[in-house]
Amino acid sequence: MTVDKPAKRVNKQRARQRSDHKVSSTKSPTTGRNHVRGTKRPSCPEVKLSAQAEKSTVAVDDEDKRKAIKKTMNDLLCRLTKAESTICPSQIPRSLHDSDRVTYPDWRGMMDQVRDVVWDQVREGRVQVTQGGVVRSLEEREGLKGPIRVRKGPEWDDSIT
């Protein structure tokens, strides 16, 4: 009976690799599931647009984007039936992205413009910004940390959409 030495060598290498990489397992206090720490996750390949896809993206100037953001915000707010109902500002660019992925390929990149449009509407009194259910004023804008919500303001008019 002969022993296959290359297989043993491979198994020894694997065992050495396993011993070099320390893994610990703990239970999550909230879910009770086991979490394995120290495992290496495979890196995701970077996605690159083809030349044709890059050419197919439509250039939209800032004024057109602001108009689209304002219209989408108005459409989303018009759907709300209760006066105290709110929307998340991220719903606005997500809606634009879902309707036209070529023109608006990255909804996260639009969030600064969305916040600017929202605060412009706050200045006009058309919408209110809330945080934790408390209405925030324009003067508090720079000091706000964390998520905000948008709802209809005192000067809101459903016929403008």
C-alpha cells in the first residue's frame, strides 16, 4: 500500500493556512445567531461601464435636475393623505433612478442636490423638515445630524404639481 505524498503535502499546507488565519465564533446577543469573525470575504470585482454604456448616459444640467427633483418631491408628497405623513428625502432620487436609469444612474450622488431643493422649499414654506417628529427650522440646517423627513408645509398647494 502506497501513500500519496502530494495529497498529504496539500493537506498540510491547508492546515497551516487555517492555523495562520484565526477565526472566532460568537453568538449575537440580539439574534442569537452565530457570527464568525476573522473570515476573509472575497473582494467584489469593480464594475466598469462599457464604452457604449458610458456614451448612452444622458447629460442633464443642474437646473433640469433641480426641476425633476422638485416635481418628484411634489408628486410623492401629493400622494400622502394625512397632514403629518412624511417621506424620506432618499425616496426622491430613488424614484427618479427607477423611472430613468440612464439619465439618473446614481441616486446616492444626487442626495446633496435633493437636500438643497428640500431646504429651498422650506424657505418658501411649502414643506417642513422633521427630525424625530420635531419640525426643524432653516436656521438649524447646519447643525442637524442624522436622518430627516419631509412633509407638507403651511404654504403647501396640491394644485402646483
